[in-house]
Amino acid sequence: MYVSTENPITAPLPAGVDPAAAFAAEQALALEVITSLTPEEWSAPSGCPGWSTHDLVAHMAAICRIVTDPASLPDTGGALTEAAQEIYVADRRSWSDAAVLDEYATASGAVVAVLPALVDQTEVVVPGGDLGTYPLPVVLRSLPFDHTTHLRADLVRPRGSVARDLPPANEVVLAATVAWIVAALPQQVTAGIPRYDGAVHLTFAGPGGRTVAVRADGTALTVTEPGDDRPVATATGRSEDVAWWATGRADWRDHVTLSGDEAAAAALLDAVRIF
């Protein structure tokens, strides 16, 4: 991981968000599921278009390698994030299921071990290309977000092919997931940005939830904690659903209710796509 200590930036960081505990919880559950996969499940389609379950697990392992052993990954030639992931997956497509499982277990276990020592390093800034540039503790929130999204939305049914009953994500996991989405909004939402006066309040209701104020000037989003001003609109959805619609895996209209200036809120939500 390339890091810099120059020009640190800030983002809303709610107290009590623990990406290390959040990642450990979802990694343990993911490892339990992945270890139980049958040969037929390994080769079946995942919820990521064009990827099998084998490919998806290889991707999850590669994300962990980025944190602890980036030199083990193939050179992506400066490709953008999603193209780089395809390169990592393609490099592992010929691997056996057992080899992919072993890499996932080793790489994700290494992340579990190292994260507690990293979560307070606010002076370190990570340039992430099209992901955005964030203080290290903010970037670390992307790890449980990525893991819980792939586990719950891409590995198991209904989007994935693996039939397993999972317990709901806990408050720690959901708080880290929401925190990453909130921090990523200003840097990852770059197209279709609306313009409206005032702020739209996004409320993530339920465990790990929070409310933020989002302003849009037609070229960029600004995300802050809510102030005393009345919002022009409010968009409310459950914290456990946000990873589905914020990543484009589901239509926000099936998960979010609007009040106030619904056109402004809808235009904002239409522009959201986090990865």
C-alpha cells in the first residue's frame, strides 16, 4: 500500500466506528461459508456479472493482499480500480479452488491481525486513484464495506448462487459500512450531480445508522453533519440495505423513502454509485 503523510484531508468520522472489529466479524463468517463450498458452488455464477464464485473469492483475497502484501499481485499498469480487480481475478482464474481458498484464508487472516494497529493512524493519507484520497482510518472502513457487500450481496442467494442462511450484519459492521459510504460520496460521485439549494438529509436508520447533510452544486457533493437549517428533502433507508442500492446492486426506490423536495432527493440518489 502506497501512503503519504502530506496534505491530510478530513471526512466525517463518527465515534465508535471500529473497522478492525467489523472486518473480523465478516471475515469469520465469509471464511465459514467459503470453506463449506462444494465444487458446483465454486463454479456457479456469483452476483458480480461475469464472475464465478471462484472469481469472487479470488477478488476478496486480492483486496486483502492490497493491504498486507501488494507485491504479490500482478502489475495493473495504473488501471482504474474496477479494471485492476479484473486483472487480479484473471491472474487467479486458473488456480484450483483449494488454492483460492488457501489464499483467502491466509490473506484475510493477515488483515484481521494487522488492522487494530492501523485504525488510529490519522496522519497517514492514502491516494486511491478513482477511489479517492482519504486518511488511512477512513480507507480501512472500505474493507468491511467491501467484505459484507460481497458476502451478502454477491456470494449467497438471491444474487449469488450459494444457498446459506446468514445472520444479519451487526451494528459494528453496519456502522463501518455507512461510514465508508458517507466518506466516499464527495469523491466517488462525479457524474450526474444535481444542483439544489440547501441540503438533502440522508438518514441511514437502524443499527450503525446516522444522518448526514448532502449539498450539491451541479459539479460536486459536500457532506457534513446536519446543522440547524431545515433540509430541502430527506431520504430515509435502513442501514442494512444501503450497500445494496449505493453500489448499484439494487434500485434505491425499493429501499429508500423520500419527503420534502422529492425531485432533488431523487436526483441525488440517482447519481450515487459507491465502490
